[in-house]
Amino acid sequence: MRIEDGRLIIDGHLCDELAKEFGTPLYVLSENRIRHNYRAFQEALARIYPNVLVCPAYKANWHLAVARIYQMEGAGAEVVSPAELKLALESEVEPEKIVYNGPLKKFEDLEFAISSSVGLINADSFSELKKMQEAARRVRKPCNTGIRVNLGMRAETHPHLATALREHKFGIWLGDAITAYTLAAKNPDLSVIGIHSHIGSNITQSQVFSEMSASMFRLVGQINDATGLKITKIDMGGGLGSSYQVESSAMTYEEYAAAILSQNMLTLRQLGEPTLVFEPGRAIVADAGILLTRVDVAKRQGDINWAIVDAGMNTFLRPALYQAKHHVVAANRASEPRTVSFNLGGPCCESGDVIAKGIISPMLKEGDLLAVLHVGAYGFSMASNYNGQPRPAVVLITGTKSELIRRRETYEEMIAGEMIPSHLSKQF
Ligand code: PLP
């Protein structure tokens, strides 16, 4: 991104031209950045330990075009629903490279995943292990089974993004892991090959990743010894943070790779050099996206300057859900001195519908264009129709081209699933 004559440019494209052509609110994704990030992430790990499979988490960004970019880069996929699985298969991701996670998988979802030969399905509970066995028997195919283990590990992040403490709903508790593997090993319909943990998201400190990997590899040794199984896929989850604020710094990919691998090379050799699976979400796509939004109303309320913009919690939920702070740039006046504090409110009838608080910008006017940075992950994928707002359009920038990869929703699309019972239908 750069600024020319006061106008913000992303990958050679003027933001105000994009907004004019495609309207606002508008997500803009950079194909170059996604590819660059994916390769850099994969290579940072593979330089230390070659047997690595990167499965980007579709929940962070599930556009078909993005899934296709990952597939072309040779990536696998981490999916948590039948729709995400279909997206991966439609994008021609090899089923062997797909990991199916999530705290709830319906019986028919498991049948679909097993019959599609998904490479690893991670059970989240004892009862899910049983369901997996029944589904495998029903579709007459073995289930490539892993178990998500809750390691009891505190990650320094927003409380909604931590996932591996005893009070959290995820996985099978560490103390029960050997029992779970012993039970699963006895079951001929389960091909028990994997283990999974995801300790949380947006983690910026390396220490917890070192502790997590040591704990996982130790546990794999214990499982192999206790059950006679050979775990060949160790799924380390996602979680690497992103620098959402320009002045904050997340770990580099190299620091992340070193935290997970450097102390453990001997152990990995002793474990028979299993495949290490990684499920990065925001580490790959967060900084590949910006959100363009127009100031529709500028007003002063008491001593606070408000700009009411056309992107709200319905467009971009992270600020309301996690109190996330994202850098905002006045895209059409990016070189002007920033002297005034503004709150950016969205169109929804909620006091919490605030995209950013206290940003320092030029004196904003109605019609100004703003760019919210680092929104490529958990941006569009969390958008909703709250307050009857359509989900926004999404543009992919590739070299000199800018193409819609998702058109703005119409009223007809928003209500397509609605039905009126006969006793309520209009009387003509
Ligand atoms: N894997 C699992 C199981 C997750 O739940 C998540 C996020 O919730 C991810 C991977 C991706 O996390 P992140 O975007 O922090 O890398």
C-alpha cells in the first residue's frame, strides 16, 4: 500500500477508483499478498522441518476465489462444516489434504466427510468418536481419525479467542487423552492417525507455542507407547497473530516456526517424522484485505466527533465482538495532517456498532472515503444481514486487474430463504 497525491493505493489500484466502480462498503483483497504470505509461512516451517502440510482455516476467509488461490499454491484446507468441505472439494483440494474440525459434526456431516476421503477428521468428544465409528461403518470406509486434545494452556489473547483452558468447550481434556486413544485404537472402523490442538487465536508471544509443541510431541510419544498406535499427523492448529495496528508487531513466520520446531527436531525424528499440519487463518489473510467505507454523516455529539459510515458491525464484526482496534486511513486525503479525533459509527441501531473509536484523522467530511486495514481475516466471513443490511461486495486485485469475487447482496437474495405460511399470505 502506498500514498500518491494524498490518495491511498493498494497494489497499484486507487482506492477511490475502486469505491467509485464497485460501491461501498467494499472489501478489497490482494491476490499477491495472499500468495506471498502463504509461501512465506510454508517456507519458514519447511526450511526447518520438511514434512509440513499447511491447511488454511477457511473460517477466516471462505471465498471460492481465495480457496482456489490456496489450492493452486498446493495448500490443504481446514474446514468446520459441510459447506466449507464442499468449497474445498469444489476448489479441487485433494481430500487427503483436508482437515475437518469443529465442536459439532452432525452424523450426516461425518458420513459426507468420510465418504469424501477427508485426510483427517478430528473428534472433539468421546461421543463424537462413537459417531465417527458409526458413520464409517455406514459408509463402509475407514475414518481417518484424530482427536482434538485440550492441553490446558493459557494463551495471552482476547478471552473469546482463547480455547485451551479447562473451562473451554473444545476437545477432550488432556488427562483423558490416553483413554480416548486406547478406546479408539480398538475400533476397526477408525483409522487412528492424528492428534490436534488449537490453543487460541491472535497469539503474539512465542513462548506459548513452544510450550504447546513440547506438550503435543510428549503426548504423541505417550499415546504411541500406551496404545501401539503410530500417530502420523500432528495438527498444531492455527493461532499466529497479526499486526492489526501499524505500530504493534506480531511474531514473524520465522519466529513462529522456530518456537514450534527448533527444540523438537530430535523428538520428531524419534516419532518417525510425522506430518505436521498447520491451520493458519489470520496470519495469511488478515493483512491481504482492506475495507473501503464512505462517510455518510459527519456530526458532533457533545465533545465527540462522529462519522457515520456505511460499514458497520454487520459488515465487519471484530470491533464489536472482540473490541478489536484496526488502523483507519482517510483514503482520499491520506497526506493531510491528522489532527482530529473521530469515532466511526456504523448503520446499525446498536450503540456497540462502532467500527473504530478515537481514530486521529483530518477533519472528516461527508463523502470522504476511509480504508480500514487488516480485515482480510474474519471480515466478510463474519458479515451478516443484521438490520436488513446486505452483505458487501468483495473485489480481488491481481496485477492490473480488479474483479468482483462476490457481488453485493440484493434484497431478493437476502430474503430468498423466507417463506410465508398460507394463512399469512396476502388476500387478493
Ligand atoms: N484452527 C482452528 C481449529 C480454529 O478454531 C481456528 C480459529 O478459530 C483456526 C485454526 C484459525 O485461527 P487463526 O486465524 O488464529 O490462525
